[in-house]
Amino acid sequence: MTRNTKQYLMPSQVEGTEKGNYNIYPSHQLTEGEIKVGYNGLASVLKDKNTILLDGYVGVDWEAVTSQLLEELKAEGVQNASFLTIESALKPQEEIDQLVTPFTGGDDPIFGKVFEQGLASFFDTDKLEKLKNQTSELTVIYGCGASLLNDASTTLVYFDVPKNEIQFRSRAGRVINLGAKEAIAPKPQYKRMYFVDWMALNDQKSKILGDIDFIVDEQRSNEITWTDGDSFRKGLEEMSKNAFRVRPWFEPGAWGGQWIKEKIGGLNDDVPNYAWSFELIVPENGIVFEQNKNLLEVSFDFLMYFNHHNVLGEAANRFGYEFPIRFDFLDTYDGGNLSVQCHPRVPYMQEHFGHKFTQDETYYMLDAEEDAEVYLGFQEDIQPKEFEKALKHAMDSGEEMDVKKYVQVHKANKHDLFLIPNGTIHCSGKNGMVLEISSTPYIFTFKMYDWQRLDLDGKPRPMNIERGMENLFFDRKGDKVQEELISKQVVVEEGNDYQIVNLSTHKEHFYAVDRFEFDSEITVELNNQCHIMSLVEGESITVVTNDKTFDINYAETFVVPAASGSYKLVNTSGKRVKVIKSYVKSEEC
């Protein structure tokens, strides 16, 4: 088994979806070059090269890659190709363990600290030099880090794998961490990948993007798609100036609901629920190019490394290569409450986890049943020590806790916005469909009470009561919650057939939220800002940027980069639509 999931593998070709139907495989036309399928064509363009470097992301099936490429090279008449693994140049295991241990969080099941060194730190310089000097008729050096040997005489082929597929392969025991000898259990492996492997590999990606001769989508190990580096970079350039969507992916969870299963087609129904949709959690999303119906997916970070200034505009100076805002779904329809939780304060985030900014959130109610609720803020008479004692008693005894004794509960209506700056006690209740509009960090949740349920694997989910208590603001209580944590919605501009509504955010939030409501069309100036949007009411719209059109269906998230200058939203629904928009506040605000 190469992947452990019930989610479908994205095909190499796909037909478009009908108007109004959510598209789970959004793609963007590659206007130059070709997207080709299979190793035979790749072997044909590589056969006359001298030294070929096959680099790629952790999770690539190098055995499948090298065996198929060797077979096709032989079919092209290359009989003496020499395949060498870059792993022979790794430092000894004990040195690598010493290198990464400060960043892997020890016994903590979830958290580590962002790795601060590059990919070269895993390798022995002398061994690299020796490996490079081995030559034959055709030398192929492969594995994570092969690009460390790149120079003007080599041909660089990069193999990418989407983060969701890496995790599915990890759950099947098919992934080995960078520099490790064998696979470990999926959850500690994810922690190691998040804090160490992905950091080192992304740093290397940023350095070699301009040198890549061919880019390969390896998620279908036996049916790769690929294109040449120049066409790939041209595609990134066009995407950085026009509206785009990333490819979303969906996951079940302990509290998950049925809204996504009922409203979004093309997903596997043979799952208990869907808890999340990674609509725009870009550290784990891919972008898909299409040419002649062939699809090629690469990691979103390639776009940021290509031209983050085009994408973010003025916010690029503040956030660098990090895309600052995320949109995702939390589905509790016929499901359960999320865990009672909070997120770290900024200094805590920086000191303990190495992230520059923290996980500030909002809950926008895309949909809600009559009994939908949001737990947010403390009761006026909250006593921190009593609250902590109740949490620990619940964890130790297995008895249910009266959460409402300590935490306020608010009725949640469609289109409400709840504000959750760091350090705020909160959770979404059942029977809501939350569009979470948040800063990009996404795993830094301190779960403090989880309603005495088990995770889907039958085990308790890890609690972080002590970390939570260190970060909670207990003065967010009583009337202050209604005043500061429930968004005020004010019409700031209106015309004959439109209005623009501002949804206030908290002073801790570095991003703003507005909503366009219109009957026909609306034109918007970006003012050197990137806008992240979702169609939250209505069947469909068309986004126009630089004379390019992009169709958006209900509940789809899309991005308009700052370099677009302006954009037009055209209503194709036949009745009024609503589009939620978020962007980074100017630093003067």
C-alpha cells in the first residue's frame, strides 16, 4: 500500500465542473510549453545529458522514479547510465540526530521549533565532492538534496509531491524523514516534517527555483506529469498577476460534520465525516497547472519564492515569503463541538516554536442551523485557578466538565463573524459551517478540554492545559466579550445595486475583513494589497483580472494578487451574491 487514505488521488487529467458546483481540482492554464505525461518523454529529453540531478521533496518514491526512468533510458538507447543516491553523502546518523533534536520538541506529541539551518547542514562536504566526481556515460544523482551539486554542467530535475499526499504516504509507512534510516509513526513523523524537513527543503527550493530545468509532479508515481523549467516559471509569473485558487483538500476528524459531504461533489463518501477543508492553508496546499487537459501540481510555496512581491504587494516587506492569511472550513453539521482551546500569544510563539507571528483567528459563519453556537470568552466571575482545577479533574477522571460554567456561549447565525485573537478561550459548537479566516499558522492549538471523546484512531487527543493557562487572557470576560470579540458589521459604501460591509476585527488581528454584496458587478482597486476572498452566498461569479477571467462557485476561496492592480467581480448567479474579503491591514492602521 503506497498511501493510507480514502481520499481520491488527483488524476492526471480532469474535466471541468458545471457552473455553481464546487471544483475540487481548480487549475490554471499553462500558456507556454507543454505538460507531458510519463517517463518515456522525460527520458527522451534527458538521454543526451551528462550529469542529471534528480532532487525533490521528502515523500518522493525514489525507487519508483529511478527504476522507471532507468527502464525508459534503456529504451532510448542509453545502456550505461549510472544511478547514485545523494544519501551516500549524508552525515552520520548520530550527527544528524544531534543537529535536529533541538527542534523536534522531545516528548511533546505535537510541537517542536522551526529548524534554523539549510539542507546542506545534513551533508558531508567531502562526500558531496567525491560523489560529484564520479562520472560515466550518463550519471544520475538522485534524492533529497541532489541540487546541492548543481552547477552549469548539470541538468536539474525537481520532483514535487503535494503535502496531503506526503501525509497519506506517511500513514502507509512509505515516508522516511530527511537524513533518517527508517520510517517512524505518522504523528511524530508529521511533527518532524513540519518543524525540520519542510523548513530545510523549502529553503533549498527558494535557492534553486531559477535553475530547475524540468519540474515533475510525482504524486502519481507511475504516471508522472512534467514540464520544462522555463514554461513552469512563466506559469508562475502569470499566476502572480491574476486571480487563482489553490487545490483544496479535505480531512475527517473527531468532531467532523456532514455539510461538506452533502454540498461538495467529487469527494469519497466512504468516510465518517469531513471536519476540515484546507481551502487556503498554503503551507500544505498545491497549485495546479493545466495544458491540453493534463494537470501538473506543485507546492504553493514555489509561487511565493518566484515573486512574493507580486503576490503580497506592500505586505511582502512584512511577511517575506510567508503568505499571511488562511481560509479553511470547520464542519460541525450533525457533528460535535471542537475542543475548548486557545492559541499562543506572540512572544510565546516566537520563543517556544520559532514562528514570527501567531495563530490569530476569526469564525465566519458560512452556514448555521438554528441551534448553532460558538463558545467564546469567559464568564464574568471566572476564577483562573478554579478553571484550571476543573480542566485537570476532567482530564484525570474522565468525567464531563460543565464548560458553560466558565465559558460564554453565543448563538451563531449565518454571516456572523466571531473574533478570536491569540489567548482567547473558544471553540465552535455543533451544527455550524465555519469559514475560518485567520493568520496562516495552523497547528498551534492548545486543546484544554475535548468533551471526553476519542480521536478517529480510538485514542485520546493530546491536551495542553498548562500551555493554555500560560497564554489565556482571563480579562476577556463578561460584557467585554460582546464589545470586543463579536464583530460589528457596518455598511461603509453603497450604490444602486451594491454595498460594501466592513466586519470589524480585533486590534490584535493584522488583517481586515469586508463583504461585497452586489447584483451585477463591482470593480475593486487593490492599492498594492493582496485580497483573499470566498463566495459566501450565491451560485457563481466571474473574476476578471488583466482581461483574464476565472470562474468561482459557491464556497470556493480565491486570491487576487497585489500585482493585478485591480479586479472586477461579475455576478453570474441571477440574484444578489455576497463575497467575503480579507487583506493585511496597512501598518499605519
